[in-house]
Amino acid sequence: TPLAAGLRAALETGLHARRRGMTPMVALLTDGRANVALDGAGDRARAAEEAEAMGRALRNAGQGGVVIDTGRRPEPALERLAALMGAAYLPLPRADAARLAEGVGRALDA
């Protein structure tokens, strides 16, 4: 999973939206298994470091939101990523459309 690349795309999209007068929020759905670095290399440690760096960049840009953990068990690394992003953390292992909508709505209203 190229998690840092997805977060970078969210940051760039959010910055573009902010320039157009919008208030961007990120809704990240992931199992938390970052294993592809920004340069495409299969390096879990570097991929995790880069995802955390992108999380801090999102927070610095004022792009909060929610991190939805879709793994079978809550992933501590995703809870940490959410904190770095200034985002809510929502473990949701058996997510369906209704549970996603409810959880995202609660997290973004908080």
C-alpha cells in the first residue's frame, strides 16, 4: 500500500481546494499496512516514516478529518497517524456503507 503517496495526493488536492475557498477534510480508509515508499520501493520502515511525515504535513496545512482503520484488529500505527494528522481515529473492521456514513459523520462533526 503506497499510503504516503495517497496522503500526499490528499494534501495536494486539499491545498488546491483551499485556494478555491473550500475547507478540505480527509477521510482515509486503510488497513494501515504501508509498505511502499514514495519512490515506489518496497520498504516498510521508510513507507511508515513517510506516511507519518505526510500526516504531519496534512495537520500543518489544517486538513483534519478521519482515519478509518479497516483492519481486523485496531492498528496502533493508524491511531498514531490520526493523532499526527489531527484527525479522528475510527476502527471499523466490518465496514459497510451505513456504518461508514455514520462513523464519518460523527468524526467530522466532532
